[in-house]
Amino acid sequence: MKGTGILKMRDARGKRRTMKVAFNTTLSTNSLAWHDIYRVALPAGVPKDTLAMLVVFHQPGKPNEYAIAHRSDAKVAALPRVKVTGSKGLGGSDFTASDFGLSFLHWPHQRLLRAERRMGADCHVLESINPSPAPGVYRRVVSWVLAESPGIVRAEVYDHDNKLFKVFTPKRLKKIDGRWHLKEMEMRNDRADTRTSITLDRDQALR
């Protein structure tokens, strides 16, 4: 998977920022592992500790690992890998590395709540519970997972105090040749009263 798009942010005061985002997936040559890279072109004037690059390392049967950088041209091989990255988002947005990596699906406590239709699709409603919640870390996530193919059409994120923290929704989703494709997605941060959307230059198949 490879593509580009526009990341738009709105802060609690209504101020808006826009930046270009690029992403690509690289497969390992000698295993079933792969990693996803997300980069943004930071505008002038942003804080020096703003994240310009996030990497999510996937390996079947194991929790994700992550890497972060403050330069979008950083070399992936030189970045240290960590299990969690904290609450900083890409480009100062509401999308963190664990959001892109769907880290909650790797938590050991998963419970199927019900079947439900959402956005015109059959979904399984899944509750994921963090076994070791801490301040600033997600405690619980309720997600609507497509029944017939990979992909999440809604996710409600709850904080350490079990209060609604963030809501993820795909804003433009359509079915092409039997597969669901995404054009735009949004993360709403209820606690900070901020909002981030990513509009892709072309539709991407959910996986």
C-alpha cells in the first residue's frame, strides 16, 4: 500500500492547520513481517518536538512495535523500536502510532458484544480492554469491525477513567469490486475538543 493525502487539524480554539501526508507499506524479504510508514511535511513554526514520522512494525502473532522521528526523512533502520509511543500524534494531530497500528486489537481481553449494521455494512461490535491501563493510555476501545472483510468503520476510545476520549470514523467509504475502500477518515478528540481528518488522494482498500 502506498499513497498520499492531506491531513487537516482543528484545535480547541478553532484554528486550522493543513499539511501533506504520505504513507507506504514495506514487506520483509525473508519473513511475514511488514511495516507501515507515515510521514508529514511539517510547516514552519511548529514545535521542535512535533512528530514528522511514525513507523508501525507488524509481525504475525506478536504485538506491534513502533518508531518515531522528528524528521520525515529519517532512516527507518536507524530508529529505535518501542512497544508504545505515548500520546503524541503525527504532525501534532489526533492520530497516534497506536491508532494507525490498531494496537487495541492485540490486547488479550477481547469480547464480542453484538452484530450490527453501520454505514450500510454488517459489522461485529468488539470491546477491547487494556489489561494495564495508566494515565494517558487507552483503557477500553469499542470498535465496529466489518464482517466480510478487514476494516473498522467506527471506534470509540475510552480513557483511564473510562470516559469517552476519542472517536474514529471513516467519512467516505464505498464498496468497489466487492471490497470496501476508504477515501477520508476522521479522529475526534472529545477531551481536547480537537479534530483531525485525513483525505487520501485516491481510494485505499481496507485491510
